[in-house]
Amino acid sequence: MATPKNYRGRGHLVLLCALLGTLGEIGRGQIHYSVPEESDKGSFVGNISKDLGLESHELAQHGVHIVSRGRTQLFALNPGSGSLVTAGRIDREELCAQSARCLVNINILVEDKGKLWGIEIEITDINDNNPKFQVENLEVKINEIALPGTRYPLPEAVDPDVGLNSLQSYQLSPNHHFSLDVQTGDDGTISPELVLERALDREEEAAHHLVLVASDGGEPRRSSTVHIRVTVLDTNDNAPVFTQPIYRVKVPENVPPGTRLLTVSASDPDEGTNGEVAYKFWKISEKQSPLFQLNENTGEISTAKSLDYEECAFYDMEIQAEDVGALLGRTKVLISVEDVNDNRPEVTITSLFSPVLENTLPGTVIAFLNVHDRDSGKNGQVVCYTRDNLPFQLEKSIDNYYRLVIWEYLDREKISMYNITVMASDLGTPPLSTEIHIALHVADINDNPPIFPHASYSAYIPENNPRGASIFSVTAHDPDSGNNAQVTYSLTKDTIMATPLSSYVSINSDTGVLYALCSFDYEQIQDLQLLVTASDSGDPPLSSNVSLSLFILDQNDNVPEILYPMLPTDGSMGVELAPRSAEPGYLVTKVVAVDRDSGQNAWLSYHLLKASEPGLFAVGLHTGEVRTARALLDRDTLKQSLVVAVQDHGQPPLSATVTLTVAVASSIPEVLADLGSMRTPTNSDDSDLTLYLVVAVAVVSCIFLAFVIVLLALRLWRWHKSSLIQSSGVGLAGLPASGFVGMEGVQAFLKTYSHEVSLTSDLRGSHMIFPQPNYADTLISQESCEKNDSLLASRDFHECRDEAASVQVSSVLCLHLFLRGIIFFTNLSCVLKHAL
């Protein structure tokens, strides 16, 4: 099992443990593991959870994962065991060629702590490759005049393994003419050479067959062979010679295929065909061979494919020149590839935390980026930055890693998504750059309450509205999103006239539409003051309030009510008296009426609909006063009948009528005389009946006088009580003075009725009144009942007017009932007399 170690020693390991306990700090040590190549997928590499100070099951919880620059992942994390394992089979030779050590560096990111750890893994070599010759069969031509001791280079085998697993030795099959000599170069490479031990004789043996074996030192040992055919030639005593032992050339990596790099040249002093030289590659690797081409006649070397500095920056090869006599000359060619700035920086997002809450604190890491440029030198030096004025900043981390942090507070209601552009530019000439775009979504929190567009609202609804009718609609807007923006509406609990507000109106919690739950009556309620609450569905929920004034509009739904004159309840006919001496404009009586509506719906007008004598009487349009229109004449009948209509100004207008009977006479005797002429002759018992009538009238008068005294005492007591209340601060100034019937009213009423008598003719009775000029003073004046403002009236004024009217009417009615009692007894006496 691989054992982790720290390159900086035991002291740095202690520092690493201390850094693991600091949030947001970057691990600066490296953990080292080793694993043999060609291990099966899932092979154990190291216990990463233990080395990071975590439990094995906490890897996923802490967001531990491998970050890389985008190449194929060689390693993976096992979340169950907390160990680092291989992600597949690893070929060391493909990964590191023939480097002495094969090291792979990866980075481990601990997301919740914002830490990056460097991990160095050494891939150890195993003996999995045979030494390999470029050819399986080789022909070597040797002139028969070659002297013993002449050396002939043989092809070298290539073993991609390293150390003991690489090529270690050569062996040649036994032969009497040849032996094998192995030369070791300065770089440790070994080269086999065929050494001629005995002179050759073409005529004796024209060809010799040898086997060269190349072996490595691994376990198990691996080897390969090449079959050598030695052909003995006739005499050619001069070998080709190159003009330079080593050719060097530098070429930029962006040269197109077919570009001539250099020309090697070898000369052979022999004449004729023995002086002709042919060129070919003698020693070149398999990867290099497809990149270059050699003209065997001219020795010109050119590119066959495009070169790439990032893949290989240096090429070395050997060129062989051979004449027809198989004499050889060799030279070395060294090709250096120069880097050009042909690679743009690569930016890889290794980790992104999106979405991010809008209340995230500045300094929080939201992304890790890896920047890499395959070029070298300044061409590979990269500068990374962000464009635009955004609340984010790039900070350098370890190696080529950057972290993107929040620089300022975010507000989702202003910007809900950021398109962050990250630029990476190298320092080459001209510089190359790359940009990537990071879409960062800002998650909402409930930081905004619902907002009404207005501070208050007013709504109007006519009275007598249907139940369930829509009254008004309010709407609040919440700039948050999702549940934080779902608004519900409600009404604040309240009571009106000891009745819960919920009995009058309701609101749709989703739409904010208000509905009337009852039919409103303006005469009872003129306005409602509501408080609407809008709450969102966030956690915790936020809310706001708005006031709503609901005004009830009056409708013309009340018929004018006639207070005076009132119809007698005993079946008799009320009669108003007018003297024949009355001048035009004489006040006969006054029709008093009220309307419970307000505004123009309560404006009353009086009209004379019908009269038994047209043109004799006129009714005041606004006062209701019945006055004589002309002087009374002798020809005018005693009994005048008038029909008066009282109409309001509503739409449609409502009206009420009252019938008045006016008796025209100069005095009571005249009335009695006029009515007596209609009577039947009386008998001798009239005097007795008259006596009974006088006694009855006296008794009733006494009762009436006692009632008046009690009434006056009651009024004085009430007046004294009201004075005490006013003196104690409880003001009654709001009540109109005309709402009380005082002593003057009673005296005027008594004076008015002082001439009331009851006259009968046969079985018919008539109630007659001689009005005095101050008669109207005992009634409710229209001015005291009308409103100060024709359009707006308060409920208190109506209550005051109704109370005052009821008090006066009750007083008048009580007196009227007693007078009616006198008339009743008088009529009863007349009936008894008539019966006798």
C-alpha cells in the first residue's frame, strides 16, 4: 500500500494539519502517493480522508472532489472507504515516456472549507514492454577486403521502460567471423557494434546469417531479436563522409508541412558507381518518423506534418549515407522547435456554487477556476481578470487556480442573474486571450414586504346594494419571487355598532376584491373605515397595511313623513278654521313633513293637488304653509277641502299626501248657526241634554287642566335636569333649541285650542279649530329640520331632528287627545239627545 509523505518534511506536515483547521485558508503542502502502472481500475492509491483529517463518510458531506484542468481523469475518490483509487489502467510510458520519474499532480478541493490540496502521485514502472528493433531483418554489406577489427554499427533496440526494466544487454549468435561489442554513451545508452574478427572471402562464403538479441533486466526478463544477413561485396575501399558530424537547425513550430529544414551532404572519393551516395534515416523514433521526410538522393530534410512545440520541443536523429559498395557514413541531426504564441489560454470552471443567496456575505467563494496555457515562457504566462463593474473579484489561489469571491452585497430585486465574463490573456506577442461566461443566479430571501401603490383608498357604494356585490379591489406588489412574492389579503378585526366588521364586508385573500356581505342602509351607517393587510408567504412573513374609507351613498328610499296635521284616530274629521275676514296671505295652517334621506333626496316641496274652491288657498312651495290666496267671500262655502302633496327631489321622486278640511266662518256662533240650520227640530228634552253636556264639558275641562299642570311640572323638571348636565360639561348644544317644547309652546297651543268646540248635526260630528296668528309657532319649523349642508348630512343630525320632532309631536298629540276627548263626550251627548 502506498504511504503518503510530505516533500517539505515532518515540520511542514505539522503546518498542514494546522492549516486544515482554518476555514478558507489554502493548503500549501503536498501529499505524496505512489502506485504501479497498469493497476486495475479501482486500485487503492492512498487514504485521502485520513490525510485530510476527515472521516471516510464525510467526503461527500464536505464536498471533497478532484479538480483538474480537463484532461482524462486518472484517479477518483471512493466515498465509501474515503480512499483515492485509480479511475482506469495507467500506462506510464504513454504518460511520461522515458522520464526517470513519472509524477502526476492533482488537486483536491474541500468546498465547504474553501481549501485546495495538492496531491503528487508517482507512477512506478513495471516491466510491461519488450525491447524492440525497428526492423526484424537487417542486411549488412561488408567488402571482402575489410580488415579484421573493422566495426559495423548495428540497429539499437528501444525499450520504453525505465531503470532495470529498460534495455540492459545485447547478445549475438556464435560465429567464427564476427563478434559483438557494446558501447555505452555519455547518457547511459548502449549501442551494439558488429566487429569483424576474421577476413572474409566472398568466393568461400558470400553471406553470413546472424541473430542479435536485445534483453532488459526486468522480472520476468523480456527480449527481442533481429536477423542480420551479412553480404560479402567486392572491393570498395572508400566510405561516404559527411561534411559535418552534427547538424543543428532551429525551426518555429508554425512552419507549414513541406518546409525544407536543412540538407545533409556526404562525399565519396570513389569513382563511378562506388562514389554514388544514398541517404536514409538510420536512427529515428517511431513518433518522429512520420513528421519528417528525407530525400535519399539530395539529403534534403523537410517537414512532412505540422510541428507542435507543446508536444515535442526537440528532435534528434541520425542520417546514414551509403555508397553502392555498402560503405557507410553517419551524422547526427538536431532539430530544435521554437515556441510561437499559437495557443490561447484555457479556463476551466472546476467548481461553481450557484445559485447564491442574496444575503451572502462579501468574501464568500462562489467558484474555483483553473487557467492553463500550453505555450511556454511569456507565451504561457497568463493574467486572469473579470470585465465590467460587477460585485465579484478574482483572487489567486495555488498553482494556476483562481477563486471568484463576492466583493459587495447582492440584491436579487435589482439583479437576479449575473453573467460574469472572465478574461484570460497571455503575455505573448501578439497576446492571445480567452473569455468564459459564468451564469450566476441569485436566490431570493424574504426581505421585501408587499407594497400598496397608494397610502390610502376611498370607495363609494350606494345603499340598498345587493348582498355579495363587489365593492372595491386593492392590489399589493411584492418584489420578491416564489413564495416570498405570493400575497394574501385580509381585513383587520374591528366592530361597528357592536357588530363584527366581518358581518359587513369580506375580502378575497387571493385577489384583494372586497365584497359586501349585507345591504347597507345610509340612514344607519354613512361610512366604514377599514384596514387591509397584505402579507406574503415568506418565512418569516412580511406584511403592510393600507386604510380604506368606504362611503355609503344615499338613495331615495324613504317616503316623506307628514308630522302635522295627523289624521284623528277616532274616525272624526279634523277641521281647520279660517275667519271670513281673513286677508289674502292669511296663515290658515302649516303642513309639516320630514324625510329620513339626506341631500336632495330630503329636499321637500309642497304642492296643492286638489281644492274644492280653486284659487282660494295657496301652499308655500318650501314652507308648507297654507295661506289664503284671496279674500273670503260670502258665497264661499263653509267647508273647504284641500289635498296637499309633499314630494322630495330624489330620483325617482317619492311623495305623500294629506287632506285638509277648512271651515270658513266669522265666529263660533256663526258656525253653530250654519251647522244648526242643518239640524232637525229638537224636542222638550233639549234643555236636559244641554245640562248633561255642560256637566260633561266641565268634567273634561277639569281633567284637561290637571293634565296641563302635570305636563308643565314635568317640563320644568326636565329643563332643570338639562341645566345641571350642561353645567357639568355634558353639552347639549348640538341639539337645536326648537327641538324642545317649553312653556311658550304649551301656552300657544292652549291658546290655539281655546276656541275648539264640538258641533254635531244629526249623527255627524265635525272638529273645528279657529287658528291664531301664532299657530305655526307650536309646530316644527322647516328651517330647524333641514340640514345645514344640502349634500352632506351626518347621522347625528338625523337622530337629533327625529328626536326633537318626536318630542314635539308627542306633546301636541297628548294635548290633542284630551281635546278629542272633550269632542267625543260632546258628540256622545248629541247622540244621546238625538236618540231621546
